[in-house]
Amino acid sequence: MRTALILLATASLTGCISLISPATKLPPRYTLTAQEVSAQGPKYPVTLAIADARVEGALNTSKIAVRTAPNELRYLSEGDWSDRAPLLFSLLLERSFEERSQLLAVSDRVALPIANYTVFADISEMNLDRTGAQPLGKVTFRVRIQSGGGRVLGTEGFEATRVVSGDTTRDAATAINDAAAEATRDAVTWAMGVIAADQAGS
């Protein structure tokens, strides 16, 4: 009887293990990663809040968008972002500032309702672009930085593209990620210049 129970338990456990799919068969979810920064500038005892990025409704989704015509967007059928695209972008921007280690604190406006500076981003493209001769990962946005008192210190636009190396969803997501990381790195460099100039004039 005891032997039968052990065999039954082993068979049940084996059955459960067989239900766990290998990694290659799990539904993929993609995220954005900030570029590492080796050179860091001077530190400033100020806080920075990242506002939720603004974006049109067609990009306000976890689906990976594809621009197939100047006024047409579609979505890849396999694989999604790990969250809504504008939220991922806001987190990427936050982490890109954190990589610099130049500010006292960086977070969203919930965690930092009162900050010395606030960055606002308006995304126009964060998608695969198939309108040209070759598919590109493309990210385009504008950034505005304001002081704690609401004074606009500067506004600038940024754009980056990456050629898609293959024909899979992973290739597309990687190209968009690389474009986003480059563009946000440039945006952070610009914003830190604005903050440095404002601090020097204080």
C-alpha cells in the first residue's frame, strides 16, 4: 500500500512538472533598459520628478506598434511590452537619470510630489517603422523641464532610430529599446545641462 502511494505521488509530481513549458514557449514580454554611463558629472543637492509621459491613444498600450503608413499604426501579433508603452518610457527616463548619480533623488511625481525640478515628456513615436526601405525601431519625443515653481527652463526634441536586425518580434523590440536608450541618454545629458545652468544662476 505504501509503495503504491509513493508511486502515485511521484506520478502526480511528474505530471505537474510536465505542465511547465520551456522558456522558448512562454509568451514573451519586453521591457526597456537604460544605457550604462561611465563618466559622471558634478553632483547637485536637488530632486527631480518624472511626470507620466504623454502619448496618443494608439501608443498608450502594451502592444508593440508598427507604423505602416504616415497616418497608420498596426500591432505585432506576437509578444507585448511588459507594461503600457508610456509607463515603460517614463521608467526608462527615470533610470537614465539615476545612472548619472548626479541628483539627490529621482522618482515619479507620486513619490516626489514636491521636487526642485520636473521633467515632462511627450512621445510621438515609440514603434517599429515600416514606411521606409528597411524596418527601423524609432523613438521620437519632446522633453520640457520646469523648476519647482513652475517656471519652464527649456524644451527640446529628441529622436533615435535603429535598424531591425531580423524579422522576429524580439528583433523589433530590441531595435526600439536601443533607440529609446540612445534618445533618453541624450535627453538626460541636455536636461542635466539645464539643471547645471539653473543651479549656477541660483
